[in-house]
Amino acid sequence: MGSVSSPDAFKVLIAGGGVAGLEGALALRELAGEAVRLTLLCPAADFVYRPMTVREPFAYGAAARYPLRSIADDLGAQLVEGALAWVGPGERVAQAAAGEGLSYDALLLAVGARAHPRYQHAITIDDRRMDELLHGLVQDVEDGHVKSIAFLVPPRMGWPLPIYELALMTAGRAYDMNVDISVTVVTPEEAPLAIFGSEASATVTELLHQGGVETVTSAYAEVPAAGQIIVYPHEHRLRCDRIVALPELFGPGVRGLPSVEHGFIPVDRHGRVRGLERVYAAGDATDFALKHGGVSAQQADAAAESIAQLAGVDIQPRGFDPVIHGMLLTADAPKYLTAHITGGHGFSSTIGDTPTWAPAGKIAARYLAPYLEAREHAGREGARMA
């Protein structure tokens, strides 16, 4: 896949080694080939398949990890380790937190969002250390020490699906261990996973009911003390042995970049950062309200097409037109959801036992998903031949 670009090739700097960053890099290599010289600025050593970390506390094994050095080699890209500190759009230079400035002809920002706990007296989900946070809780459920758990979605959430997965898997584990437990989800959504439209949401609601999970919708929670929840607007009070919550997300707050409410980066449908030239952004750092790996990949594809055109490729950028593919992990077989999003809700949606996309991973991405599948296949073949 990798190719060696000439020193005079169009220089593209991609800040971030998550879904958006890698999808953008793979897309650019596919679309522009040797016409672009890629540099990846990444603060971590590995790409972690984060949507699967939700299973780790239930002893399913760790989520897959892929060394970014190896991915960069496959792409024929330079890898620079470090976080993005600031951007000088006028000089077309980006500064890593440690090291010299990196010049670019086009910059793709895929630096993600900052997650902060919303509730002081709750366990806040962090997919970088899910097993560490929740393994003890699952053990307490199995041993019968926990009789009630509440899962909270804060007012500003990026992607609510993990909270439903945790609720369903926790209730399922309690059932398997013959433990009596009360599981409640409190969410500001008008219905569970309403983003997927009425049909899919109704099916998820029924799954929750069948799994023994109570849902309180169109509600906002406060946690004034450990084990105590006030549910608004009716000020209904709940007492729970344990409380688990999603974090609230904020933009990256990178110096030199424009931002809107809560620090997110404003972009147009082609991923261009508003008010700047040759600077693009994709993923959780942008002002698109829904934070989801598949959406991040689609944003990255839109940005990559525009950057490829800048690099001289004969292409007509199509722009961002979000379609969400989601795999809902349950105590049994997963469910597969698809929705075409407009106005904040799905206007055409499906849910079923089989995926409507391929390869059928948690992250539906045009370039990244088949790339990871090929790596997994090569790894299995290598192990078989050894």
C-alpha cells in the first residue's frame, strides 16, 4: 500500500491517530497516491479499537491494538510522536507539544474531544481504561453485592450507545448468575437511541424491557451524593448502590484555531475549518453534534477528497452526508442499526440481526475497516503457517 512520495509532493499533515486520522490517511493514499507526502502526528503509540472496550469488564478480552508505527509504514507516511500544541495557519505550520514545528500544504485535524466527568459521585466511563473502571463492579454484581445500578446519559452526550450496551450486558450477567438486580437508564433522549429513528428505537426499547432494564427518557439527572440521583423535570429521587455515567465532551481547545460553543472546531460539509485556508477537521473535535467512529470516518473521507483536489487530483469532492452504522452489543447476539441522519434524527433506519454494511465491524469506515480486516486476516494466516 505504501508509496514513497517525492520531496516536492503536496505535504499533508494529519494530527491524530484515531479513526478520523487513519481513515483520512488511508483515503488520501488511495485517492492521491504519490502526489501527497503524509505525516502523522500522534500522541499515542497504538490505535486501539475503542468501541470494543465496553466488553472488557465482562472478561471478553482486551480490544485490539495496532501499532501506529506499522500503520505509518504501510502508508509510506512519516510518524511523529506527540500531541498537537498549536497551529499557525498563516505560516502553515503546526507545533507538537515537544519538538520542532511541522510545515504543511494542508492540515487535517483529527485530535478528538476532551472527556470530562459530569457527575462527581459516579463512575465515569473512559474507554481507555474500561476494564480498570468496571471490572470490580461486574464482579460485585456476580457476587450479589450490588442490588441496583443506574446508568446516566448527561445532557450533552456525544454517543449514547455504550451506556445501553453496559446496561444490557450488566443485566444479562446478573441473570446468568441468578442475581436479582435493578438496572435503570436515565437519558435526555426522547426514546432510547432515538437518533436511529422510531423503528430502531422501538426495537431497542423492547430489548431493554426484555432484559429487565428500566428506562427513564426525556430526563436529566443530578447526583448530589453517592448513591443518590435526582431526576428532573419532576425531581423524582432514586437510590442506587452504584452509578455509572457517560462523560461530557468538550472541543480540543487548540491555540490558533477557531472554536464554537464548548471549544469544538467549526467545519463545513467538506471538512474545511471555517475562516481558515487549507485547514480541515474531522471526528469528535468538530462541531458536528454526533460523536461516532463511523461518522468520524465519513467526515475524514470528505476532507480527504477536498485535500486530494488541492493536491492536483482530478476529483469532485462529494461532501459529508452522514449515514450511521451501529452495532449494539447485548447479553446475547448483537443488533445492527443503520440510519441516514438529517435534522438530528434518522429519517430512514433499520435494525436487525445481520449487518447492512461490510466488513461488519463496530467501526464502519470505507478505507479503515477493510484495512484492519486485511491485517487481521494476515495475522491469522501467519499464525496458521507458523
